[in-house]
Amino acid sequence: MARKGSWNRTQKFGYDVVTVRADANGGNASITPFITGFLDTQKDAFWGRPVYFLQLPDGSLLLSDEQMGAVYRITYGT
């Protein structure tokens, strides 16, 4: 899940990508950071806003960043 970030909070929140896992009934959800670093909590400033994903046939992901106007390709290695 891409959390594009808050715009109307006193302290900024989000600006990251997380995985969310739940049980078969949709309960007991847990959130795990996947991609971080878009937000500098010390300065309460951000440099990117992850927004949308697209999975490619090879399993990699494209992640769009609306702040930078960039698209990042996320791959995995073995």
C-alpha cells in the first residue's frame, strides 16, 4: 500500500510504502514497512510522495512518485 502522505496534519505522516497482512476474516491486520525514506521526521519535511503501483509480468513493481514526477522500478533478487 502506498501511503502518499498527509497534507493537513501538524506533524507529517505517511510518505512510505507498507505491506498489510490480515487473517482469512480480514482481522488481526499487521503493517510492515516496505519502502521508507521519503519523509525526514527530524525536519518534518518530505522529498517524495509514493502513489500508485503497477505489477509487470516479470513480477517487478512500478511505483509512481507524484512529488518528483518519477517512476521507480522495484525488483527482487535471489
